[in-house]
Amino acid sequence: TTNAISLMKKHILVVPGDGIGAEVTAVGKQVLETIAQKFGHEFTYDEALIGHVAIEATGAALPAETLEKMRAADAVLFGAVGHPKYDNDPSAKVRPEQGLLQMRKELGLYANLRPIKLFDELLSSSSIKPEILQGADILFFRELTGDVYFGEKTRSEDRSTASDLMIYHKYEVERIVRKAFEAARTRRKKLMSVDKANVLESSRLWREVVQALTPEYPDVEVEHQFIDAAAMLLIKDPKRFDVVVTGNLFGDILTDEASQIAGSMGMLASASVGDSTGVYEPIHGSAHDITGKGVANPLASVLSAALLLDISFGMKAEAEAVIAAVDAVLKEGYRTRDIADADTPADKLLGTSAMGEAL
Ligand code: GGG
């Protein structure tokens, strides 16, 4: 039968991490399993530690066992890392975020895709005017293994001076810019490269690389913007954006800003891809203020699961089914509290696992 021919066996590693990571990946996994059953696939699962929970259990933010399991998996469904106890402790030797950065470096995950998908049902709950938002559809490519995140860090002996080296190599810029050009070709054929080339040498290299590659993609219209102008345009005219490619730091900041176009950080999914197993995770962090309360929005994890199906497994119909389910629950008026408004009736206001059941 068609089902027997298309059946796929895949192994998925779930890495919940810290805070609300466990709550939201539980729903992401539930959605993956529902898809496996509906489409006749066989998914197997394992779990591993990262971040604060890993430090507590093993002393390392990314234990060797976790990395080994990641390499062996067909895809990773990731939650979040972070813990407030490190925020005001500059002397901490190991931090949860190191697990995330080390994972990206070890797996060669240099391209972070962050689609800004605005579901029509959330138009009115945004603080941006609907006429400015409607039709916005952006795909960010955030570089993930370079920049100040990985450049040398120093602190003077008397601890009064600190530096983080902003560094890019040509090959690092080239490989992500190529991915962004290829993606632009499949969309509205517009690419915006974001840098700070009026001030930063690493940005001048970035811009040179984009300019050198541009003639290879004559069908793509290229625009260069400084990060400050791009941040302003994103709110003023989000429809102007199609594919955006930028460095690690600028991409981190710009996509948090862009989450307000989608209505909430709780709606934004991401895919980290490169040389090895793809990692799929919400763009949000561990959110300890709401951890354990059962109110976190699981839709970013669910939409990350859709990206996993599409990108790592090539399951387009399955990914579309997940997005259609999200669309359907929103159309029926169901909301978690981050995307609710004054008009949301009490019986439509759902917690994390209830939203999973609704899906
Ligand atoms: N799920 C994303 C996450 O856990 N973010 C927390 C964090 O530390 N992010 C740093 C980064 O994305 O570079």
C-alpha cells in the first residue's frame, strides 16, 4: 500500500533542558507521535540532559553522553536552557548557555532558520496595527557558530575591563549567505543582509562576501541594511522583509523583536542546521517565572516539530498537517495566556497540556 511504501523509521532525541523546556517539548513530542501514527511512520525516542539540569547532574552543561546521543539521532527536539541563579553570579565557572553554544559548535549547526509566521487569528491581539502586520512573512537566517559568541573573551586582572571579540571568517559568512540566497529563490526572491558595516570591520567583511556572491543569484534582489535601521524597519514595515541573513548577535536580537510580529515569543520556532543532526527548538528561553505553572505556550515547540518533519525528514505533508492543526485551534479561539486578549473567553484559555490535547 502507499502507506507501507512511505513508512519511515526515525529516531528522535528529545532534549528538554531547563525551565519550561520540559513542559513544551512534552507537547512537541506528543504532536510528533500523533503524526507518526496518522501517517504510518515509526518514530523512536530517547531523552538527554543539557543546561542547568545537566550541570546539577553531571557538572557539565553538555555531557559527553548527550552529544553522543545527538550525533546518533536523526533529529533533536530541543527545549530551552538557562537558570536565574547564574544571572547575577559573574563568577560562575559553568553556565547553562555554554551547553547550547557547545552543542552548536560540536554539531556544526551554523545556520539558524527562524520563520516569522503570523497566524491571521492573532492579528488583532498584536500591539502592532493589523494593517501594518497583515501579509508579513519573514524567514531569518541567523549565523550560529561565529561572532562575539565564540570570539575570545578577556577580563583584566583587576576585573575592571572586559572584552568579547567579534570575529568572522569568510567561509563562515559565505556558507550561511548561500543558504539564505537559496531560500530566497524559493520565496519572494528578496534578500536583506543586516550588518553594521559603517562601524565594524567584521561587518565590512560580511558585506563584501554578500556582494561577491550576489552575481551568482541574479534572480534575487539584494538589500543591505545596518542593524539599527533594520530594527526600526521591522516594526515600521514588516512586509518589506522576505529573507534576512545576519550574524549571530544581530540575529539573536532582531528575531526576539520580530516575535512581536507573530504575537508572542511563544509562537516562534527555529531550526538549526549545518554539518550534522538538525536541532529544532523554540526561540524562547527557559522562562523560570512561569516554570511548573502549566501555562507556557507549547506552540513554538509544536511548530519546531513541524520544521523537524519538513527539514530533517523531508515530510512536507506531515509538517503541513501540524501547521494546519495550529491554525485550526487558533481559529477555534483557543489561546494560551501569552496570546490571549481581553475578549478571550475563560473556557478558551488553555494551559500547556490542554493546548496539546486541543491540537
Ligand atoms: N530555546 C532557546 C534557548 O534556550 N535560548 C536561551 C539562550 O541562552 N539563548 C542564547 C542563544 O540563543 O544564543
